[in-house]
Amino acid sequence: MSPLCAARAAVRVYAAGAAVILAQLLRRLRGALPEPVFPPQPDRVAIVTGGTDGIGYATAKHLARLGMHVVIAGNNERKSQEAVRTIKEETLNNKVEFLYCDLASMSSIRHFVRQFKAKNIPLHVLVNNAGVMMVPQRTTRDGFEEHFGVNYLGHFLLTNLLLDTLKESGSPGCCARVVTVSSATHYVGELNMEDLQSSCGYSPAGAYAQSKLALVLFTYHLQSLLASSGSHVTANAVDPGVVNTDLYRHVFWGTWLVKRLLGWLLFKKQITKPFFRATSGWTPTSSLSTPDEGARTSIYAAVAPELEGVGGRYLYNEEATQSLQITYDKKLQRQLWARSCEMTRVLDVTQDGLAG
């Protein structure tokens, strides 16, 4: 990729982020929306990838508060065990645990699935949340470009390996759910089927946007397969908005300019002191950052009664909205699915699962 093309990809991604930030600002100025209330979820089991911090941690904690048995899938044992301990203390739910899973390693994903299935418990909710964002060019253990390998292929493999358990766990009127976290950057993403690994040129912004676009295409095709087979499992994609988490540490504008100048409004922050109080030395960075708002749509997709049996949606701010037009291209969905099956050595059931 030429420097000009890389710059173009970066500008498109930053522009998409700026548009979301502006929308969040206007929404906040209109007044904070009340936190949604969801029904208890006893006797249900959820897996949350990347549940050690950020949106994943907030999602895992809220699901645990609703009474779910939550399994955090993470690749940092110390952070994961600390997250488990904290969630148990805050929710008074002891059914929270950690299993090691490195989404950058196909063998680690397969080992995680074997460990989970050995527990002989159902699986009602799978939240594909973990990811990397605009990292320097590098590859996973299996040689895939890291954004595509971790954000997309890792979750593609994990979901496929857990589909049998999800199908067994879902029932009429109580479907199991697959919730996949995408991003508004998918709107400016471009899927290069001839170079999914960005080997002909690398743009961190372009690679990230492509991985998030792939997740939406994956979700829609997965829903088609599930519906055509009559499975009591649904699949939806969610957009958390722009949330102040460590995911933005590789984004040059996010951690300094927005945090310092407009952080309390734009980056979904919870202020520890009233903004207009005359406080000596106060800056937006002294406020308490929380990703709870960003997790709302993931939680909504996981448990909302009105989404029972509903799949194939792109959800933002707890509402269905249109994703990029190309994501509805069924031919492209099938092409990406087939290529992903080849890369992960998963049986492609598309021909059997879909007519035509």
C-alpha cells in the first residue's frame, strides 16, 4: 500500500471516529439516558472474550450481576484472576471464572474450547468482544495479520467451535445468542479478498477497519446459517461507540487531545466532581473513566427480551440500525466465510446450511 493510500485509510477512520464522537456529544447534551434495566438471568452461562478490562470487563460484570455464570476468556492470567475476584466481590456472584484463551493462537482457542466443554455446562451467550486497534504491523502465532487474525479470525474459529454447544443450549422461546462487537469504522472499511493479510502494504487504520467490516459480514452469514437450519441461536453485531479504554493507546489523537480537551463529554466519562465547580487544578483527566456506557449495547444484545429470536441486526445505542450496504451482499458473505474456513481449518457447511 502506498503512503498516499495509507494516509487515506487513516483519514477515513479518524473521520468516522470524529463523527461518532460528535453524535455522542449531541446525545449527551440532550440529557443522559437512564441506564436500562434487564431481567435476572439465573441458570444461564456466558463467555466474554477480553473480559479483563474496558467494555469486556463491564459486560462481564453486568452479566454476573444479573445472575449469569460468566466465563472470562483472556490471555493475561494475572489480570483475569483480578477481574474475577473484583467481579465476585462487587456482584456477590461466585459463578465467575477465568479460562485462558489467546485469540492470536488457533491452538490456544481450540484448547480453550476443550476446557470449556469438559465442564459439561451449557452456553447461552457468547460475547465476541476482545480485539486490538491500530497496532504496528505484526502477525499472530499462525502468521495472520494481527487485526484480521485476532479481531476476526480468532472469533470466527471460537464461534464455530462452540456452535454445537450453543445449539444444544438454546430452546424455543429462549435462544442462545452470539454477540459480536464491531465498530463504526466498518463503515469506512474495505475488504480486500485478494489481500486479507495486508501483505501488499500496511495501514493500521485500514487493517482495523477491515477486521471490523469482516465481523459484520460474518455475523450476517452466521445468522443465515442458523436460521436456515432451524437452530435456536441468534447472531447480532453491536457498535459500542467511542469509549475511553486502553484500546486507544495506539491512536495518537485519542489519548491526548480528546482526553484533555473534551474528555468528560466526548469519551463517555463519569465525572467525580461537578464540571462547573471551581476546583483548583482540575482537568478532564482527573475524572473517573468508565466503559459502562459502551457495554450497554452488548448487554442489551445478550439479554434483552425484545431481541428473543431476533438475529442478523447491527445494533447501536440499543437500537437496530443499517450497517454498510456491502455487508448485506450475500455473495461476499459466502466468499469471506469460505476463505475463513480454509484459514482456520473449519468445515464449511454453507452449501449444506443454505439453499441456493
